[in-house]
Amino acid sequence: MPMKRRAQHILQKRQLANCTPRFGITAVTLTMLSSGLDFSLCLKRLRNGKLNMIQIESIQGYVFMRNLSRDILAIGFCMGISVPVMADVAKGIEALETGDVQGSVKEFQAAFEAGDADGAFYIGRLFEMGLGTDKDMRRAAELYAAAVSRGSALAQNRLGLMHLNGEFVLQDYRRAAELICASADQGDANGQFNCGLMYFEGKGVAQDPARAVGYWQLAAEANHVAAINYIGQAYQSGTGIGQDATAAFNQFQITAAAGNPMGLHEVAKAYASGAGVERDLVKAHGFANLAAVRGLEEARVLRDEIAGRLDAASLEAAQTFARDWEAVPIDQAG
């Protein structure tokens, strides 16, 4: 697994030490985190942010660069502890995997100073999430801007989303599209998905559903779950691509196999109606049951409606199917 993707797999429930980083003349005290924090979820959000045009956690105001590499990142972190000469983002991620935020910040800072723009992005994410420090959205925005100035695809996507929502930066759809699609063109899957949404909705760019689908297909190659689902929806409606119920089912089947609620629900609906697949009410009930337990109210309604059409033996078979079903990793679901 590529090192930066390992940021999605940090260990849980590690207690972190206090640390005082310095940004220019401003000191921010790192706080002791609860040993009960779910660090796996936190670091997944650190890397990907769960950020797209539907799920935006953004910030407001105008970002001034202010020679950030000197004023924000050049001074050593953690009360004068020297920063190692040899450092990189991968080492910072490894430190986070062990719950060592202090060590990760040192590595990320040194990586940025050595020319890796993503170092500033990851420090920004720590401040945005309040992971190991008090939450400071303005400082996060400044760090993203510093990373963008050096070409970080991760920061381009994140700062673009901020411009999209207009928090701590000017709301500017054109600038948002420029940043997000620049990230996409560098191969970032989240950027590709979000750039597709920009083209689909015509925000900051001329509306172009076909081009949107093209970006989603690129993201889908990296097993981006939302992109796969959106391609499925495009096949359902024939928007930006030829309408094809079988192709739609095949897309949703991939995300369903990985346990995605939307994928499970769409597969259930397909089996219930026979759209793109042979009608099978037992499987329809089973997949609706699996989606319902993941919180989809529409799936619960569908499950209960199908139950009224099944005899006792078929209902038992459907429940057994759901009971025995197991998800697989998304990269094995295709």
C-alpha cells in the first residue's frame, strides 16, 4: 500500500503527549487527547477529509500568504526540539500511526522545508481537526495555501473546497474549480471526484456531464467509492453517458460488495425491479436488510415492503443471506 494511503489506517486509542509548536511569534499548546479517541477515523479524515461537494468542512475569511514558509513553518516545533535533517511525509504518517503527533509534526515540517509540499498540508489537517492541538481553522487555511504554493495536490483539493463554500477564504467558484481540477490533473482521486462534480453542476466551469463522468471514471480506477456510485447513477439516468441498467448494476455491485450503504440499496432496488439483473426478491430483501442496518431509512422501507411479498421460507432464506454476507475490501470488490 502506498505510504500516503497508509494514513487511512492509524492505530486507535493512543494517548498523546503535550507539545507546544511555534508558528512565527505565535505559540499554540497541543492538548492531551483522550485515550478513547478513534484514531483510525481521525487519520482517514486527515488524509481524505471525507471532503467532497456534499461533505464540506470548510473555513471563512481571506488568506494572506505572508511569507508562510518563513513565518509559519521555519521555526522548530515543540519547545526548541531540533527538527531532523532527514525527514519526509511518510515518516510523519508512520509517527501518526503510532499516535505520536509531536513526532509527526516535526517530520511534516522538515519535509515541507525540504521541498515536499504535502508536509504543510498534513500539519494543516492537524489544526483543522484539532488532532493533537486546539482546533485552529485560520492557521489550517494558511498552511493549505502554503502547500498549494508549492504544488500539493492534496492541498489544492482542500483549499478549492474552501473557496467553493466560502469560509475563511473568498467564495469563488472559478478559483475552486481551478484548484480542485488542478488536483485532479495531478492524479488525486478526491480531486478527480470533486472536479467531476464541478463539471456536473457547472460551478466555476461550463456544465459538461460527459466530462464529469470522465473524471469520475479516473477516480473509480483508484477505487473511489463515491465516484463508482456516481458512475452508476449516470448509467441509470443516461446523463453524460449512455443509459445502461446493466452497467449501472455492475457499478453499484462493486460498492455494495465493500459494504457501502448506497451500493447495497441500489443493488437491492435492482433485484427488486429486475433492472439490469434478473429479478430476485430474496436477494433484494437481503441487500435492503444490509443497507438498512447501515442507517438508510429508504432501505428499511424497501426491505419491509419486500417482506410482505415473500412466503415464510423465502423470508428465512433472505435473512440467512444477509446474516451470512460479508463485505470485502473495495480493491477486491470488482
